Amino acid sequence: MSKTLFDKVWDSHVVKHIENGPDVLFIDRHLVHEVTSPVAFLGLKNRGIKVLYPERTFATADHNTPTRNQHLPVKDPLSANQLKALEENANAHNIPYWGLGHKKNGIVHVIGPENGITVPGATIVCGDSHTSTHGAFGAIAFGIGTSEVEMVLSTQCIMQPKPKSLRINVNGELSEAVTPKDVALFIISKLSTSGATGYFAEYAGDVFKNMSMEGRMTVCNLSIEMGARGGMIAPDETTFEYIKGREYTPKGKDWDAAMEYWSTLYSDDDAEFDKEVTFDAREIEPMITFGTNPGMGIGISKDIPLAESIDGSPATYKKSLEYMDYNEGEAMVGKPIDFVFLGSCTNGRIEDFRAFASIIKGRKKADNVTAWLVPGSHKVEAAIREEGILDVLTEAGFELREPGCSACLAMNDDKIPAGKYAVSTSNRNFEGRQGPGARTLLASPLVAAAAAVTGKVTDPRELMQEEVLA
Amino acid sequence: MAYDKFNILKSSAVPLPIENVDTDQIIPARFLKATERKGFGDNLFRDWRYNSDGTPKEQFVLNNPIYSGKILVGGKNFGSGSSREHAAWAVYDYGFRCVVSSFFADIFRGNCLNIGVLPVQVSPEFLDKIFKAIEADPKTELEVNLPEQKITILATGESESFDINDYKKQNMLNGFDDIDYLLNIQKDIEKYAENTPL
């Protein structure tokens, strides 16, 4: 019987199927961070059991960490306590722990792929919804709640009904200044934040075939924002080249054996999907959001849609615009902004910093803008220095912070003040997401850079045009 | 760890007729710093419920004493966003045992089921009827009957059936959790793991 990529990986991990119930799914690799794990470890303690397979478990601190002075004790006592709890739990259960200051420390979804923990055909979970990132490698990866973290710690399994399948095709060639982030925001704007709920997505077509691994990670990362538990892309030469030689990827004979399996990981020609959608790459322009969920995005040159033209409740739509202090029919270009945030598991990798630097090179940060540039990991930070990007940033009046989730969810001090506008490369523009009362405009690193140097929402193509003319 | 059993719940309900209520609204990230599962109810819908100085926002439904009960009724796509189980804990800790909506985000739905809060998905039409019934009489009662998988507006007798898989239904009825089940089949799991390289 022909199978989808998702079927192949899922079916091979089912330990037991429960009639009219969930599957018991074996989890190959479990990523753990400080915020969603302490209650799970407490559960193990109460039951008197240990982590079943610590060698399949990896812990890092990222959500609740400062992005300055990481060598000093963490000031917030609650945060410090949570970090201490993770360290103690990791030590008590022999789990590799990459805490603050460790050279492998960083955002959990950045360091997984960086260190080769993420491989094709694996099942990967973490108590974080953006675990979908790892699907870029042809893995089944999804976010779980703390009860499920406890399940995986104690039994390396999770109980999940098999989701329905959705294929998203984007064919053709992307236009200038259109990045993977724009592709994802475009898809979410078409499907809405609940359009893929109940499904697991596969991304296919020219655009994803031609995309770098980091770009694929950005796209898969945002799968959850259209409601899908996860999204995946069939592994290919780009994937194998990226993972080869990384610390936790197989070596020698094991690599050959793995390659044999990985090369079978694609959707069969006649595989059937429960739902399939297709878009033309040329329809996509640089995107920006104007509302309070990631589905409220438009091409940057467009106007904010009228309430009567949207699906869903007009009252909810108006409440959202009211929060943003925007009106229907207004243009996004030219809107003043106060903050720029470059970072997060969505856009905190080296290619994102390269893109950002390409726009700001030879320009200056606008005086009215506060910019927080936060690398996704120490490895990303090292690359920023090695490639000379730090010099470009410094020259333009920007400074680099230390790795972590930072203003994406604003658990630490990196909070956008109430009423202020932030162009952010992160993944959620929910009310108060980046701080109580903060207003978030989600966009790509190019759009963020254009805003950072002009102090307002600016089409990056204009600045790129200037460069060509110069 | 076992949780409360759920059988038949008869209660008035708190209406929140807003779509896409995300987990950052249910519990903002800055309240996720605890290492134990307690006290989350105080911060349920924190920024909708309180001003920045901590005074209550009187127009918000949880601050309106005419609404109360163990059932929260929300608009479409309830619980979208993050995987934080803290959102479900906050709902539970505040005193809700059931959330009704016309559509739930996946992870939130699963998290509720894992801690003994019943997510009841109804049709958009029935959701509308519930909102209207509460509007007409804030004390109106709903009956959520898990054994029969039926929700009824008691004042009008209108009812609708809802879905839940048999496995989860039994768990909810008996207060069992998944870990009890998984620990019982640990031998099968270990056998599977032996044949699965890292």
C-alpha cells in the first residue's frame, strides 16, 4: 500500500494500537527545557521512578534565561529556581544538560539540529509547540504538554491518535526579498490559525526543494501557527549534507545503514492525503502581520483588510485591530515602530543574521528604534563573529545579546513596553506575547532590518533597490 | 497520577464569546516560572482580568459576579498557541471542569484531557444557543453527561452529542491517566526500544 512520508515514520514507531483510542508512539529523542519540565520530574519523583532512557533525552535552558550577563547569577529568584530545578533533575537522571554558559547552550530547536540530535525518520518531542521545527529533516516532531513530558520521561512513549494528512505545495520561483518566513506567513494567512488543526503537514514543491535547511526549519517551525501539530519535508541531499558529521548523527557503517533507511523517506507517488492545497510562489511578497494572531498577515504593500472581507467573527477582528490601534483599510508601509527583535527558534539562525546584515550594511540604526538581536545559540553567535557580521552590526549601531528565547515570549527581562510596536522575527503576535500591552508585527529578518534602519514599516525591496542604484 | 473522575456535570457556565483565545491570554508566559503545579488559577486570563496595577477590569467576565460555574464556554479555536499545560492547569485551578467551544486547538485539547478537564466540542449553532441561553439567564444550567456523550441546555432541553474516543472516555470516567497505562506495557516498550538504535 502506498504511504505518505508521515505514514512511514509514524507507522514504524507504533508500539501498540488501541482500538478507538490513541496509538502508543515510541519517541526517539526528547528535548527538555526548564519551563515545561519541573512538574513532570516531580511526577516521576512521586511515582518513585527514573527516566527510562536518559540517553535519548537532552536538556537545555532557554525560555527563562537572561540575554545579558549570563556569566552572573540569574537575578530573578523564580527564574533562578527553575533553572536550578532543571540542572538538579538532569543530574539526578543522568541527562545531558547544556545550561547557561555551556558552549552547546541555545534555543532548544536551534541546538537540536546543530548538534545532530535531529535526524530524518525520527520521532522527536519537546514541551514546546515549536518542536515542529525539526520536521524540516523529515522527522515527526511536535510539541507536548507537561503530562506528556512526564510520559516520555518515564516510558519513552506518548499516546496520540494519528492525525490526518495535509500536503502543502508551493511551486515556482520566489520573488526578490521573499524569504522562508514570508512563505510560511503567507500560507498561514491563507489557511488561518486553525486551518490545519487535526492535521500533520507535509511541505512539497519547488520552493521547499530549493530551500536551505535553515529555511526549511523556519517553515516547519511555523506549522503550529496554522493549527497543525507539525510539518515535515522529505529528506534529500540538502538534508544529508547538513547533518553529516554532526556530533550525534550516525558515523561510519551506522551512517550507511541510516542512509539506506532515510532514502526511503518520501511520500509515494500515489499516496493519498486527506487534504491538499497548492500555491504559486509568485503570489507571495514580503509579509507582515497587522493583528493579534499569525493568520492576520498581508503582503507588505497591501492595506489592512476590511472587517467585512474576512472570515470569522467581525467582533474578534475589530477587538484585535483595537489592541493594535490600527484601522481597517490603512497601509502598513510607513507605520512607525519602536522596537526590532531579531531572534527566536523561528529566525535566530546564521542565515537570518546574514539576511539582516545584508540590509543594514552601510546604514545606521534609526534613532527611534531599540533593537534586540539575539542569536539562537552560542554556535550561531560564534558564526556571527567569525563571518564579520558582528562588525557590520556594530558599525550600524546595533549590539548583540546572548542566546535564548528572549522577547519571543518575554519570560525574562526582554519585554516590549505596553503600547509600543515591535517588528519581530518571532512566531506569535498574540496580545501581550512580547510583554503586557506590547504590539507585535511578525515579519522576516529582511523586513525587520528595513524597519530597524528606517524607524517605520518599510518594504525591504526599496532599500535593496537603492543598493542596486548605488 | 490519577485525577478527579468525571461523570455528569450540572452547572451554570461562564461565557467568553471571543474567537482564537490563545494560551498566552489564558496564562501569560511571565506566570510560568513555578516548579510546582499550584496557584495558576489566580493568573487565569491575567491581562484581560486585571489592570497593570493589579486592580480588576470590571467589564471582564470573570470579574462579573453574575457569572459563575464549573463550565467555561469559549469561541471558536479555543486554546491555540503554545503547548503550555499551565493553560489547562489555570483553567482547572480556577475551578472549571469542562470547556465548551465549537473548535479546539489540538495541544490544548490533549492537555485538558490529560488532567481531567473535559473539552466538549459542539456545533457553531449549538454554541450560539448556549451563548444566547446564558445571555438570557446568567444562572442557566448546562448538563454535561460524559457516559452518554451529551450536552444539554437544561432550561430549553436542547441537547447535542459530542465526540470523545473510548480510551479517553474511560480514563475520564475512572480518573486514570496515560502513564498508568504506559507503565503497564513497559515490557512491550523495552522490546521495541531494543530494536531501535538511537
